[in-house]
Amino acid sequence: MSFLDFFNEGSSNESNGFFRKIQLDDLDLSSIYDTEELIDIINQLNDEGMHNDALTVARHFAETCPYNTESWFHLGNCLTVNGYFDDAKEAFQKATLLSPADSEMQLNLALSHFNIANYATALEELDNMITDSSLEKETYFYRGLILQKLERYSESEKNIEKSLALDPSYTEAWYELAFCKDILGKLEESADCYQKTIDLDPYNINAWYNRGLVLSKMKRYDDALESYDMATTIAEDFSSAWYNKANVLAITGRIEEAAECYRKTIEIEPNDINALYNIGIAYEELERYEEASTHYLRCVEIKPDFADAWFALACCFEADDCYEKALEAINQALEHAPGSVDFLQLKAEIHYNMNNHGLALETYRTILDHESDSHQVWIDYAMVLRETGNHEQSIQALETSLALQPGSADTHVEIAVTYLAIGNSAKAIEALRKAFEIDPDKKQLLKSSFPELYRQERIRRMFDIS
């Protein structure tokens, strides 16, 4: 949160019901020494957004009244508004030296340290401050913010709660308390605090957005979508709200709607690589591979070493039977993530689909060098071995897979298929018996996958198949 609102408190420029617009060029500052008049001019210029001009007047004020606390206070104010935080700190230090018991000056000095990320010093200034009862609410609140920056969230929570006990309508405090409770994992309370913020400030776009994030974590997806909808209604170009709404829609299976929200995100932020990648995933799930590929290609244009995008692109090309392009994409993925087993498995599948069985086997051997304990890789390897007529090696690979996952009925079925391919019916029947013991539902495969065995009444009786 910015402290500029606090620095600008009391800057109303209404005097005796009369308002006159001020132009700096019309003023002869060298002839103005009246303190109240200078303060009125500074406040009016700041109210009108003429912050540089207000700073010019504040500098004149400090030069002409160097022993006036207010002059350094207003100079610190104007320097802060213009982003000169180091200079502002020096101005507030001078104000504090002139009025060491003035709580407002001490508070502003603490906040000036906050603005230059001297959080420990800011906290020390607040702890050494004699708190004026009129500033007690703000002191607790700003101490809470500083403690947030120091990642002392439990202490921050307590201080902000004390601020709210003094003023339950303190909108900013509810907002910051919600953030603390989110970090502390108190999601229900966090959502309630964001709702309190919204009750006090219905158009607080960040409160609606952050409430959506918290509700998403709680898996209250309908409520989260409502919050994101409100955020995008208030500001249609709020790209993060569109993006997170899309994520919720994707999680809940509303893929087409998710793709549309990702598209809105990309309209606002054309190079948002996360949105480009996620819309690719959405289109891929919808089997709109050409559109998915377009967005994955945009990802790798922006970030050429985005290995997952290259992998996803390869998947799309393979799904469209564009195997040469798929191989090129998966090789790019492996260039940036050479040890990825998932990437190597896809490469092996692509080689297999291109009838490059030797290269497929070579790739599977590379995978097994890294993942020898993966039963599924051994099965995939065995399938290619069988296709290439290496039946004995295929059976050995399947036996290795079975040792890794002894309760796999499917592996026993594959062993049966392989034995039958080399004419060993006895071994095939024994493998089927083991498969059916593990999973009796596999018996239905006898007719469809082993018709020559199914036709034998003796074997049907053996397996109790009518």
C-alpha cells in the first residue's frame, strides 16, 4: 500500500467557502512569507495534481522558514508525492529534530523509511514513538504494514486487528488484514476480510480480485468466478482477473469458456506467456490442434528455451500425424531439458509412428538408463521389441515390468500375447490364468484378443467361461 494518502491528509484547500485556481507562473514566491498562505498554496496545487509546482513552493517554504516544523513536513510530503523518497526522509528527519515530541512527524519519518525499504528502521522509529491518541489507529495500521514487509505476519495481523478495533470502518486495514490471513493460511477469515473491504468500498477492484484468488484456493469456484467477474466489470482491461478466471473455468472443466478468457487476457497482454501456454492447453484438450500449435509457437518465439511449450507443440503435431514436425519440436524440447523422461517417451512414440523402430528402441534404452524402475517404460519397450520380432527380449522386458508391479493383470495379458506370437500356447495359457486370477474381468479378452484359444472348449472350461 502507498502512504501517499496519509501524507496528503489535511490538504483540503477550502478557505471561507472561496476557491481560486492557482497558477505558479502568476505567483511571486519571493514576496510570499506568510506560513498559512504557503501551506494553502501547496495543498491546492497537490489537490489539482500539480505536484511539481507544489514541490517548488514547498522548497521555497523550507528555505524561507528553516526552523518551522511545518515547512519541512510539507516539503517531505511533496517530495514523497513526487517519488523523491530519500530526500523526503531527510526532510522528515529535520521536522522531527525541530519537534521531537510530535507524533505526526515521527510517524511520517517512519513511513519515509518504509518507502526506501528500510523496514527495520521504520519499525524502530514507530517503536520509539510516543503515540498520540489521535494517531493510534494509523500507528497500529502502519506497524502492521511494516511487519508484513518483514514477513512477520502473525505480528502484523495483531497490529492491524488493533487498528480495526479502534475504527471498524477502516477500509485499508480490512484489505491488509485479508492479505495477512491469506499468507497465514486462514483462508475463510481472509475471504471474510476482503468482503468487509468490499462492503465499505464496493468498487475496490483489488479486493474483488484477491477475494477471487482466496476463494479459488478454497475450491469455492463459483464464488471465485463471481469475484473475477466483478473485477473485470469494474476494469475490463484487468488482464490478471481474466487469466485467473480462465484458470478456474479450466479446473472446473469449462474448457471453451476458459479459452475465451485466456483470449481476453492475450488481447490485453499479447506477450503474456502463461496465458499463451494455457490457451494452447485448452485448445489441445478441445482437439483444436492447429489453434493450440499457433499459441505454443508464439510461446517459443517469446521464450525459445521454453521446453514444455516445445513438448506441447510436439504433442499437437503428433496428434495431427505431422511426425516430422513433431520430431523437430521434441528435439528442441530435449535440447533444453535433456533428461526429461516424458520428452524421451514422446520421442520414442514419434519414432515408432514413423516406423523408425530401431530409433524408437534406442530411445527407450536411453530412458531405461535413467528410469529402470518404471514398469510402464518396460512395457512400452516390450511392445516395440515384439513389433520388431524380438519376442524373447520382449518377454524379458515384460517380466522385468512384472517384477516392478507384480499385481498387473495387463502385463500378464501382454506376456500371453507374446508367447502366442511365437506359438507357445502353454505359456500363453499360464500367463492368462495369472491375469484372470488378478482381474476376472479380463476374461472377456479371451474372445476378442485370443480367438484361437477361445474356440477351444477345454480352455473355456478351464477359465470357467460359458
